[in-house]
Amino acid sequence: MKSYFVHTGTALLYVLESGMPGAEAPSLLVVSGLWERAERAIPLLSHLPGHVVAFSFRGRGLSSTPDSGYDLEDHLSDIEAVVNHSCLTNYIVLGFSRGAAYSLGWSLRHQDQMRGLILVDQPPVHRAMSLETVEFWSSLVYQQVPLLNYIRREALQGMGREAREVDFSAQLPQLAIPVTLFAGRNPESMIPSDISDEVMEKYRTLVPCCTVVEFTQSGHMIPDEEQAKYIAEVERCMSETFR
């Protein structure tokens, strides 16, 4: 596994990469959630065969924190910088939580270069953030670690000022690549799933080629609550793409 930085022009992004692009399997680009840094993808980077790339968005982890640039388009420019630097072609994008919203925005524009899309427990919406939401995330502790250890307060405040809500529902029928939705189904999880029955049906109805994988022991935090199954299902998606 190697690490390096990529410059977007407005931010310096920290990247982790394992393996090399090959003809037998697609590359996987991991697009992290709201507060996650690249290191959260180490289980995928360590256990998946083939080529895997993960990175920290601006304001997260070891990436730089510009004073502005925290709307959807700015995060898409981060993805673009990593895709171009890594020379990704015929790749699969995996997006978790808010990262799935970024992944949807990216895929709707670049699916001609992709082989598939994996969305992990996220409705097809890029959400705005109120001041109350910013304060909620700023004070949250997950697995005994404050989230501000992973994402800077300035980044959360930037999203609070700049992030606009975008509903991708009407564009879902435009997706011509295989889409797999990972949905947590355990109602007793501490952090509940963001996928209601209505949202699941929306994906199934509107996305031309959609597969739903249910995680019965998980709520929203599928990568942590059912890590072994999560990795196995991602590997299955990668292998089936080249059948």
C-alpha cells in the first residue's frame, strides 16, 4: 500500500492506493462519508484483490482545509483530481453515506468511464447542512473518538455555509451501469439505516440495473457492523463486473 498527495488547485488531498490496475478486474475508487478519512478504507485496501484507491476529501484527515469550497461541485472536483492522477478507467465507485451522494453526482456525469456503482446506505440526495446539523456533527463522538479528530470544524462550517440540497431521484433512470445498493436492515442498531422501504423501492424502480444487498445485522454503519460481509460483497461486485 502506498500513500501520496494530489493537488486539486485549491486543496491538497491525501490518497491511499493498493495494487495495480489490471485487465482481470476493475479498479475500485472508495468515496468516503461526511467525516471519514482515507484510513477508514484500510480494510478494503488490505483485503480486496486488485487495484483500490481511497482518499480524504478536503478538510478531512491529512488533506488540507481551504477556507471555502465545500459544496457538491467542490467535492466532485476532489474526485476528479484523484481519478485523473490515478489514471482510472473502467472502474467501480463505492460511496458510503454522504460519499454515496458525491458518488451519484460523479457517476451521472462520468458513467461512460465506469463499470459499476456501489451505494452504501444513502438516499439519492445531497443534503444541505443547517447550523444545528453542523453543531451536531462537531460534537459527535463515534467509537469513543470525537469526529473532530477526523474532520476539521472549518470543513463542517464550510458545508453549513455552502452545501445546497440536490435530489438525484429524477436522474436515476439515466444510470446505464450496474448499481448495487447496500442497505442496513437492523432496526435495533445504535445508528439506524438511512434507507427506508420507500427509498429502497425508489432505487429498485428508477435505476435500470439495480441490485439491493441487505445487511440484517447493521444499521447505517455497515462497514463497521458487518465488515466481513461488506468486504465480501464489494469483492463480489468487482468480480461480477468482469464476467
